[in-house]
Amino acid sequence: AVFEGNTRNPLDTMLASVLSKTARPVATRAARATVVDWPNRVAEHRKIFVANPHLHGADNPTFLKAGKSDQYIAWFGAGLCTVALIGVGKGLYNMALGINKLD
């Protein structure tokens, strides 16, 4: 159907008018200053992480800091990811060929 003339709903216009008058005002500079303006203490916090640079990186990864028990947990997680990826691959293969459907 072809509409002629004004197709705007008067209820929508009234609702927009009421909401625009009752909407919260935009935050002022003073309100933003309490949230945004903090002293820059990045260098102070960074000192902890760069104190011993030879303890970071591939030689001593963070997830293996506790020793042998962390290695078991890491291998277990890698195994779970492998099983999940094989399951996803098998599901995609089945859907692509339309086999193994549950009639």
C-alpha cells in the first residue's frame, strides 16, 4: 500500500517529547573529572613487573610457575581443547554431508 501525507504516529511524537524533557542531562565536566582524572601511576606499578626481566617470557611462563602440577593441568586443558575441536570438526563434517541424522 502507498501511504500519502504524514505517516508519523502521534503517540510516538508525544512519547518522544515527554522522554526528551525527562531524560537525564549529559554529565558535566566536574562529574567526569571524578571518574577520569586520576594521577598517572603506571611507572610506579610497572616497577614490579620489570624488576627481574629474565623471569618473564617463554623461558618461565606464568601458567607453569607452580612446577609439575601446573604441567599436568596445562596438558589436561590442551587435551580438552583437542577433544572439543575434534568434536566440532566431526559435527561440521556430518552436517556438510548430511549423515548421522537423528530422524
